[in-house]
Amino acid sequence: MSLTKDIKDFALDIGYSHVGITTAEDFSDFIDEVQSRGSLYDFYVEDPRKFITGAQPQKCMPEAKSIISVVWDYAQKGFPESLLGKIGRIYQARQTSKYPCLCAGFRKAGRVLTKKYDNYLKPSGLKITQYSMLANIARNPDITVSRLAELLIMDQTTVSRNLQVLEKAGFVNIEAGATDNRVRKIQISGNGVSKMKQAKPLWETAQLEVEGLLGSGGVTEIMSAFRKITG
Amino acid sequence: MQTSQYPCLCAGFRKAGRVLTKKYDNYLKPSGLKITQYSMLANIARNPDITVSRLAELLIMDQTTVSRNLQVLEKAGFVNIEAGATDNRVRKIQISGNGVSKMKQAKPLWETAQLEVEGLLGSGGVTEIMSAFRKITG
């Protein structure tokens, strides 16, 4: 028996209704078909799972030579009439999470910590968001607005607005003349450095309190989660 | 004086929150809801007749922000806010029929985002994160 036949028999055996093996070329008929459906299929083309890239095997698996394609028939054990025309939802709903919303969890924890750090920083007059921005500017001399936005994972408009407040307070110098955020350079001023010197021990107190709350194992786990999420 | 050897935890949580907000918003797009609206609706659905004050406590948000976000949901017809009462401590909120249908549409989209993030963190990671949330938000 050939490997090809083994693979096909196995796929049919575990319940797929069709199986085929082809070269790792683009599935161009499929891509054309999806694109011919126009804006009706934007949701599919723009889906974060990037189905179109999936139809271009060498884009996601450059070394692939062959592709095994299998078909799973949702309706093989009968199809509830109420779900006709909503087949995608079956796919999406087949698994459920047993946890509360992780996004809400991170946002809530962020709000609680913001209050705590802001509270400790009060004597310095800085908010934690401003402290964080200043710290990033101090660590990266001549950083551009675009790059700062990338580091903080914020949009450039928000960064520019927050920078203006820091500039007015005399803590940063923003390169005059340039209006293009990709080249506009920011520097911490002498006043900014003094302010950070005053604020650093206050930040440290908040940070150490939270580290104590999480325990050292907890902090390591959280740092690893941050890396997995923010990449 | 002790010094921390870690980057700012507050900044870390906020950044992760922004990344996840984008991800969940993206998945929820077909429903027209943002994750903040979804989250608020889910809390209202779980707690019939909840007051504005109590909802603000649950979401750890100030009452002004909660009221403003509620107005948007009310305008869209997803919630009913008790008329007459102006005191947030007694003003009751209920999810409407339209709100229930909207949640039914949005739930599988939320589920997709949530499962993707759970996969990213690994099951041990999710347990650790949940425990960290409890320690921080009390």
C-alpha cells in the first residue's frame, strides 16, 4: 500500500467525507471565488484567522511540498433546520470557554493598578501614564512619536496629546519644525530628569507592593503572559 | 531602599488590555458591539435589576463612565434603564429583548477571541492569570 492511500483511508476512517492530496500551489480558484463575492465576504477575507493566506500554503508553510485537504461534513448526522444558512456559527460555537473574559480581566486589573500607582505618585504630581511615558522617553534618547506609540501600544494621536501635556509642563522637548510623527524626535528635559528622580521611589513603592501581592512566582508568570500577549 | 527588578506591572496590564481590546473588538465586529459594550451587557444580563452603582462596582469603573456607556446601549435598544429615578444607587437596569438577541449573536464571536487568547497563554497560564486577577482586583 502507498503512503497516499494510507493517508486517504485513515482520513475517511476517522470520519472525513472527502480527502485529496495536491501540490502546495495557491488554491487560486478558491481565492477568485471568494473575491468575486465582493463586500459580502469582507468579513471572511478580513477575519483575523486570515483564511486567504490559508489558501496560499507557501505563504504560511514555505517548505511545504504537498497539501492534504479534507472535508468535514457538518450535516452527516442530520442537520437542524433552524441552523440552515448559519453554518459558520456552528463552527464558531462548537467550543466554549470555561473562564471569565480575559480582556475584561486585564482591563479591570489595569484600572485597579492605575489607581494604586497614581495614588503613590501623587506627591510628584505625575500620573502613572505620564511616568511611564517619561520613563520610555528617558530610556530611548531621540525617540520618534511613531516609535513611542509602538512601544506603548497606543495610537499616535493619544501619544501626541499626552506629549503636549508633558511638553507644557517642561518635562520633554519635542523637535520643532518637523510635523511628521515618523521623524519628530522627543527628548527628556533637565526638569523631566529631576521629576523622574523624585517620582522613581514613589513608583518603586507601588511596584514592590504589587509584586508582594502577586508573590515572586506570580510576577514571573505575569511577565511571561505579557510577552505572549503583547508579542 | 529596595528596588524592583521588573518592568512596570501597571503598564504591563494596561498594554495587555489594549492589545486584547483590539483583538476582541476585531472578532466582535460582525455584531457591531465593542468588547466594552459586550462586557457591560453580559454583566447586566447576569444580574437582573442591577443598579448603576453596583454595575460600576462590578466593572471597577466610575459611575459617570458607566452612565455614559449605558446611554449608548439604551439608545441602541439593548437595555432599559428605569425611568424617573435619577439616583444611581437605586436606578435599575435591565437587558431588553433586542439586547438578548444581540448577545446571542455576539457570544460565539467572543468565544472565538477568548479561546484564541486561552490557547496563547496555555491552560496553566490562564489559571495563573485568573489567580493574579483575584489578588489584584480583590
